[in-house]
Amino acid sequence: MIALTNIRLYDYETYIDHGYLIFDHGEIVDVGRMEDFESCKNCIDGEGSFLLPGFINFHTHMYSSFARGFDFKSDAKSFREMLQKVWWRLDRNLTLEDVYWSAVAHGQELLLKGVVGVMDHHASGEILGSTKAVEKAIKDMGLHGSTCFEVSDRFDTGHAIEENRMHLSKYGGFLGLHASMTLGDSTLKKIVESIASAPIHCHIAESLEDQTAFALSPVERLRMNGLLVKDSLLAHCVHITELDAKIIKESGCTVVANVRSNQNNGVGTVDYELLNRYGVPVVVGTDGLGADVAKSWQELYYSEKAKGGPSAQAMTLKKLKDEIRNSYRYYETITGLKLGKFDKGYRFDAVLLDYSASSPVTDENVFSHVFYGIYDDLSIIKMWNGGNLLVDHHKLVREQKIPKTIVGNLWQRIEAEHE
């Protein structure tokens, strides 16, 4: 049993200015104000530091870690060309060993940004066994979450579907689909015949090319084929229509915004005002471009404010706070893990941060301090996942060194293919 004392606790619902929290075997057993604290043999004095729930990355590509620094010599003129000349060259050259170590590399970056849970979307040349390699890395890093293999016509669809089927039977989670523009009608039919009831994790209308590739929009195609299952996670949704938003809401799905990645790819950004108008829940991911989920929430907010008009009016700090709080409930629906709240019976997944405010912190303005202050410069003192200490004084407790030969050999294979 461990007690954190003299801390400020905030879980996007309740704020305790001078409090304590006690956890045992990864579960919170008591929370309160310091004047009510009695004693505990194992105490950590927080010295006024800030305790927040650990972050969740709802959409990333852990396999993309080793792309950083490599010159793909791409002259892509469109989003599809960029996929062909960069990302598809990378993923088809990944071996199972590469898959594991790239997930370890990304996992370590996530931990250093206070992330406890991850929803990964995987692709690799070696298909069978690849999601098992990612799951092993997630577990080895002390994270929780899920992965899936993105079915696409550019792969052996039989193997890709089988990898999803095997993964779902063992780990649960999502059925992975790439994007509508890479999934023919016959492939969608094969998927439905093999795996009909699992929620999907899928790229939706990330580019205009995807939105217009078929007569029906990606959302309409998925619904027509019975794949838009409740609790599905739909990434991007940059170019969806009013009808699409209505269908997403009626289907009980969640949209994951990846603003920084969308900006980097020049495809636009999610229309939060449209989604908000139809009551579609929104969470955030990094799409493999970094690991900072706090920044991702900021980017969603600022990108909407930059649009002005109805978009700026729809995005408020209160609305964003509600999305963050509700994101933990959605994560619980998918994983069964109770987190995101400092209350008895919840998992102790938390980040202890250094934050010195120059103005008062109150119940009324605490989220403003978190959003404009803490999120802007995450200074992580400690981070726990299920009560296990994973980050201590800004450093990983158990760091794994990535073998240099892994990255070097991968880059050589990609380079040789280009030649």
C-alpha cells in the first residue's frame, strides 16, 4: 500500500487542492483531503505536485517509429502517392522482429509523455503473427490497449483477415481496416463472411481521394456492408458529409481526430462543429506522428478556433473537457479497464507533474490551468500504470535499447527496393 500525500488531484471532474491518494495492488483504495489523512507506512510526499489520469492515444501506428530520419526521396503529388512512396514502402519491408522493436520504441516515447493506453493500427509485410508481436511490446512496456491489422487489397487479404480473426479471439479489441479506397467490394464481402460482429478501427475520409473513390462514401459503404458496428473507432473523418455524421451517430461510433498528422499531410482537419452538431463523440490520436496526447488535445482545440465562425464557437474549454472525460469511459467499453477517475475501485493509472502556477488554481479554473499550463509543458515527475512505476523523475524505469542493426537493415531493404 502506497500513499501519495500533499498533492493536487484532478480527474476532469473533481479537484482536490491539498489531498492524498492511497493505492494498493494497482487499485485506488482511498482519496481525500490532507486534513483527513491518518497515516501510511509507505508515503511519497508530492510537495504540491499535480496528479492527472494517464493519457490514452486512440490512434497510432507503432510500426512507423523507424521511418524517422529516413530519406524516402518522395516526390508525391497526392495523398495516395504519399502512401505508395513512403508508408507502404516502409510497412511492407517490416519483419516480425522489426514490428516488435518499432512498437517498443514507440511505446517508450508514449510512456515519457504520460500515456498509459494505446489503440494501435498495424501493417507489415509479415502478416501472420504481427499483432502478437505488437501486443508483446505493449505488455513489455507496461502499457495496455490493443492493436489490429489493417486489411487492405495491397496485402494478402486472406492472411490479413485471418490475423484479425486470431487476434480478436485471443485479445479482443477491433477489426482493422485500412481505408475505403484500398478495399474493394469483394474484400468487404470476405471480411463480413469471416468476421461480422467486431467493432472496426478504420481510416475514414482522411483525404478527398478516399471520400470520393466509390459512388458511396466510406461511411455509407461500411454501413451497407454491415461493418459499422457499435463502438467502432473511425480515424480522421476529415472529409465526411452531413449524412456521414448522421450515420456515425446512429451507429454509435466514435471519431478519433489526428490534427497534427492531417496538417502534415495537407489534407485538412476534422470538422468538429459538424460532429458536435450530430452528437458524435470525439477522441484524439497521434497517427504515429509523435506520442504527445496532451498536445493532440490542444491541437484539436486550436485548429477549430483558427477556423473562426461556427467552428470556433462550437469548440469551448468545457466541451473539450467533457470529451476528455468521456474518452476514458469509451476506453473502458473497449478494454474493460476502469481508469480516468480518482475514486475507490479505479485503476491507479496516473501522472504526477511539476506545475508552478503564477495565478490561483480553483475548482472553477483548474481545467484552464491544465490545458494552457500543464499540457503546454508536460514535466513528468512520476508515472504509474496499474500501480507500477514506469517513469521516475523524467526517465524510464526500465528502458530497452533498440538494436542498431534492426533499423539499419530495414533502411537497407527499403533503399534497395527503391533502386
